[in-house]
Amino acid sequence: MIHIATIGAKALYLLFLWLISAAAASWITDRKGYGERVGLTLGLLLSAAGLLIVLVLPVRPGSKVRVNGWIPKRRRPSV
């Protein structure tokens, strides 16, 4: 019996890859000084290839990467 609404496991993994690459590209471009929209657009339109393009973009002067480094430090919540 074939169910029309059944999604295969491979399709679900590709959906997760698409969404995670878009989120990661958005975060990286925001840190590099281009804004979130550029990365989100590249990640959604080009999927994993968009993430690779974002990784080779140059870092802008005064961006969060130049100020805080590649990985941001965690802040302790002020109580």
C-alpha cells in the first residue's frame, strides 16, 4: 500500500540540511558584517553550496569577527 503523504527519510534529511545550512549561513554573514539577509538568501537558494560561498566571503572591517573573534564568548547572565 502506498501512502501519498509519506515522506522518505532521504527527503527529510535533505530538508534538515537545507534549513541548517540557511541558518548557519545567516549567522556567519551576520558575524562577518554583511547582515543576516545575505546569508539567509544564499542558504535558502543554494543550500549547502550557499554555505560554502558564505565561508569564502571576506571579513569586513569592524565586523563581529574582527572585534570578538570567530567564535563569540558566552556571557554570564547578570542577576
